Amino acid sequence: MILSRVADGLYWMGRYLERAENTARLLLVTEELSTEVLGLDEALAREEWKDLRAVFPGFADDEAPARTLTGLAAASLFGLSIDPENRYSVFYSLKKARDNARSVREALTLEVFINLNETYRELETQNRRQLADPAAFRSALQSTQRGIMSTVGAIEHTLTRDAGWLFLKLGEALERVFRTVVILRVKLPALVAAEPKIDLPLFYSRWRSLLRGLSCLENYRRVFAARLEPIDVLQFVLFDPQTPRSVRYGASLVKEHLDRISSGSDMSQPARIVGKLAAELSYQGHELIREGQILPFLDHVLAELGRTHDALSTVYFGT
Amino acid sequence: MKWVAPRSGFDEVFDGSGEARAHYAALISILESFTKEDVERRERLQQLTLRNQGITFTVYGEKDGLERIFPFDFVPRIIPAPEWKSLQDGLVQRITTLNLFLADVYHEQKCLKDRVIPAEVVLSRKEYKRPLLGLMPARKIFTHVVGTDIIRNDRGEYLVLEDNCRVPSGVSYVLENRNLLSRVFPEFLGAYPVRPIKDYPTLLLETLRFVAPRRGQNPVVVILSPGIHNSAYFEHSFLAREMGVPLVEGRDLLVEGNHLFMRRTHGKRQVDVIYRRIDDDFLDPLAFRRDSLLGVPGLLNVYREGNVALANAPGAGVADDKSVYAYMPQLIKYYLGEDALLPQVPTYLGFKKDDFKYIAEHLDQLVVKTTGDAGGYGMLMGPFAAAKERETYLATMKKNPGNYIAQPLVELSTHPTHIGGRFEPRRVDLRPFILYGDRIRVLPGGLTRVALREGSYVVNSSQGGGSKDTWVLAPREG
């Protein structure tokens, strides 16, 4: 039993921490793929950056459209890494995570706060000019990613498993599955429409990049081996019951946390919404993919996750 | 290691002839065994620790309420046992008097009828809360936590500069400074019998529980903070963690059926004691400032009914008013029949005609303060102000003379402070913390604030001050 405001703070701390890591990872993956395909297919490299901007919107409307690929890449890199004005930049998310952590610091441990604070302070010292160098950019973002991982590790190793912990993990889980679905929603139309016959290695690079963006390329290989069949990849990222970033796993995790939060009492409204969604995901499979029903289904999942967030905010935070 | 000798006034470490005082000898020999590089390396470690642990305060008026590290100087201030003993006795005498005074002015007002202090000095203050007349807080305690500012004059005498009876802050830095120093310069502490201070949060919690209305049960204590943008937020959060109690904001609390509750994810829970770190005026929009978003509507009624205790009690601020301060020696005599153990700074009161005339004529020698403000805001340092500045200030003073007091500039004591690779004398003060619960406890230590700018007299953190670890030595055995 904790204060509603503290639960709210921990939930958002979990969401922002997860979002910061997602953004950092996708920036790294996008930059790598863009570099790989640049000489072969500039339009594709451009597509990748545009997709990333669709996954994490929040770029100022008046921003001059970057005409050149280099311009687009540089603007996206800056915007999504350290731009303090961009609501989806790694820096912004880390700052929000830290602000929330500061406002509920009595509910955390020193280890958690110090790791988060150090990671934030380190990124704070980066500036646009330094990050213009791709090698420096990679090393800075990788270091931030490591810092986030050690914060998550400190949460795992030092926090009491009370209601506060559950709200933190709930925020993390909901943000993760939500972002996975958004990524798929943005990327799938072009991926599915692409003609594999034309340029096979490029075709596979994009699917591989999708898996890496969801940090589950190795996990996929362990199930399906190195062969990247689109239908297998889809099956995996949507319905795999074990990989942490599949949609099915994510929805089940959200449900699990909500069940534990509402322990004892009747199932809460948010647990009911996400419970139905998790059940759908457990019983769906290949047929959706074959029938070409994936995109409407993803829209449905996004809507239900949104409803879950709204319901839990009302029930637990009184907002 | 280079020591820069003090030019004037009393130095904590070196006497008039430049010799180190006996209780600093061991520290100096340890410091002199370090090379310049050692010290610099340790100082970098110290900065990093402060930054990473987020030991900060917030500066108002800057963008987003900028978080700043509270500068720390590693040369500790050492107070020998006999000196501390007399300080402690004087502080106990003062907090006892402050409480008797508060109980009196909110009840019989005997001290006003007996003309120990002019009635208008007390009753006209905005800190005097008329709606609380006749209300006695639990256990008759008004000021559970007091921080008294102490300075030393050029003879080394300890003088009281002011009492802080509302929401004195700084104790978190007292504790963090000790942690930091023992981590960065572990060699120091081993050489001295330094009295520990770590149990302050435990003692604070005991003090707060002592006034809980529901006795015999495990009372629910909370800290009420204005929130993350308050300059002392770090301390609020620190004390909540150290005491293991919830840190709440006004919006977390609600009044129902004349009881106070906090909103939780699964229902509400009754609150017994609030250690409030927000000013009286913001506590309850129904009772005081209507525009307060920080407070809890109806809180004062719950307090009135005795269903919640507030520490410090609302209305206690009148006791640390700078005009009331001038009458403390008389009040101590009146209530306790004793002479004041700690001297204080002579004070001229703006509302007295003769005093005001004196202030106006000697503005270039006086420090003028507004009675209500704290934190070094709104003051005039006469000796350092330009003539034009003094004129403007005087014109403002004339509009409301009762709002001002003036004191001669006291030459604060100096203490060697590590600045730019050398040990330079810088002015310091001392804020000990006193708890009033089942008995009165003085924390053996305190916040030594240091004016880091050369020649400066202003030690407030909002004005470029830093702090030092403060050691009170245990009495020698036998």
C-alpha cells in the first residue's frame, strides 16, 4: 500500500527508463543499418530514418525537412539523443525518469538513484558537436545504454518487492510492449510489401535490423536458426511466449503485474482489459499473418494498451 | 600545504600570534602530511560523490529551479567539549524559554500584561496567528525542531544571531558532510574523539511520535513537503528515507470527518503527526492563504480538534521574529528567573523612535534586516553598501519602520578553508539543531556554513555559501 502519487511517480519512472533504453537502442540499430545500406540504396537508408521518426515522434513541426540523407540522419540523431526539447530524446526520457525518481526517492534505494543519476549526468555533458562524430556518438549512446542497464540491475537487486516495485515494473512492461507494437506498426507495411527476389541480402538486412531493434535477434536464432523467413519473424515478435519483447510476452507481463497489484480483491478494471488482450495473443497465431490481418490487429492491440493505461491511472493514481 | 594567516577577527584555528590552537594540532599535522596532488585528488573524489549522490539544493529564480551542489569544504570545524557544554546549556535555556513564551502569547499573554515585551511587537507580526489564540498543542510543545544560528565575535565569544523556530533546514547536510568526510579523508576522524550524529533521524522520529494524538498505537508520521522544486527538497526526501516515513505533498492528504488521511493506491490511511516543511501560510487554504495549492483544506480544523499534531506548531514563527529576539534576555529572566547563558547581538528596533533615529544616522555601520525574511534576503550590509543604496534602503524603511531591525556588524570568526590550492581564512557561523520531545536534545554537531567568497559575511547557501563538517569532541575521560 503506497501513496497514489508515489505509485504514479514510480510507474512513470519505469516507463521513461524503458523508453530511454528503447530510443538509445533503436538509434544505434538505425544508424548501423543506414550506414550498411547507404551505398547500395540511399532511399532505403532514408526510409529507416523516417521510420524511426515515426516511432518516436515529437520533432518540431517547423523543422526544415532534411533534404539530404546526411541532414536527415544528423537531425534525427541529435533530436532523439540529446535534444532537451524533443519529448522522445534519450536525454528527455532520462531526465523525466530522474525527475520522477527524485520525487519518490524515499521509495528507492541509494544504488538505484546513484546509477540513474550518474547515467543522466554523463549524457548531460554530451553536446551536439561531439556527437557529430559517428564513433563518438556510438560510444556515448552505448555508455548510456549500459548505465540504464545497471540502473535496471540495481532495481532488480536492491528494491523491496512491494507495491512500489510492482508499479515501477508495470510502467516498464507497459512501455515496452507498447513500443514494440508501435515499431511493428510503423515498419511492417514496407517490410511486408518489399519484394524479396530483387535484392536478397538487403531484404534480410531489414528483417534482421527489426529483430535487433527489438533486441531479440539472438533469441530468434535459437528458435528458428539463422534463416530469416518473414513469417517466422512475425510469428516470433508477435506471439513468442518467452522473448521479453514479443507482444504476447509483454501483454502477459502487464497482466501479471496488475494481478499482483490488485491481489486479494476482485480483478481490477485495468487487469480485465489487459487480461483479455493477453488471452487473445495466446490463442492467435499464423492464421492472422496468413490472412493479412496483422495491421488491423496491431491497431487493436495499441488501443487496448491505451485503455489499460487510462484505467490503471484512474484506479490507482486518481488522475 | 600553504596556510594563509587571518588578517583580523577571531580565527577558529590560529590564535593571535599565528600558533595553531591545541585542538587543531593533530588535524594540521595530518593535513601537512598530504601533498598538494593528494589533496586535489581527494577533492575531485569529493565533488564526484556529491554530484552522483545528488546532494543538492535548488536555487530559486533560475531556469527550472536549478539544482546545485551545496559546496563542501573538507577542513572540519572542531569544537572542544567544554565549549560545547556551555553552548548546549545556553541552547536548552533558549528553547525552553521560546516554548514558554509561545504558550504564553497564545494563552494568558502574561508577558504582554507585565510589559516584559511591548504587546505590539508580538501581536502586530504576521507570524502571530490570531486564529490559534487559546489553542494548546499536544504536550504543550510548539517548537519541536529549532535551528539556532550562532556566531563568534572578535574575542571568540559565542553569540546567538537568531533562532529558527519555523522550518529550520540544513540538518541533512550535517549528516551528509560527516559521511562524505569520512569517505574522502578517513584519516581525519581517527585522530579525534568525535561525537557521533548519525542517530539524529531516530531521535527526530521519537520527538515526532511523542506528540502523536493516538497514543499506544503505532502512530503514522509523515513529512509534508512543498515538492521537488523547493530549495530544501533534498533534505525532505533525505529525512523521509532516514526515518522510514512517507514523504507527502498537500495533494496526497485529505480531510474526512475531522481526521487526516493520505491517499494510497488501495484506500486511505490516517495520519497522526506531520513534520511539516512548509510555512504556516500555506498549510491550509481555508485557514490562511486561500491561493495555497501546497496545503490541505481543513487541516487546521483537524489540528484544532487535536486529531493531528503539527511540528513545528503553526504560529511558532512569532518566537523567532527578529524584534522578539531583542527581548530574549528579558524573556529568559522572566520565565526562568535566570540570566541568559548565551550573549546575543545588540539590536536596534525600527519601531522605537530613538532606535530608528540611531539606525538612520548610523546606517553605514549597521546591518539592517527585515523582521520577517530569512535566508539573507532583503538585508542591507551598511558598511559595504554604496551611499546611494543606503539612501534608497532608508527611504523604503521609513514607510514601515516596525518591519526593520539593525545590528552592528559582528566580525564573524574565520576558519581555514581550502580554496584554489591554499588554506585561506573564510568567515563561518554555526547552526546547531535542538529537538524538543520527551526531553530536550541538542545534536552534538551542527551546520557550519562558510562564506566562500573572500571578505564576504554572508554564509547562506542561496548567496554563495558552503559548509563544513562540524566536530564536537567527547569530554576527556577521568
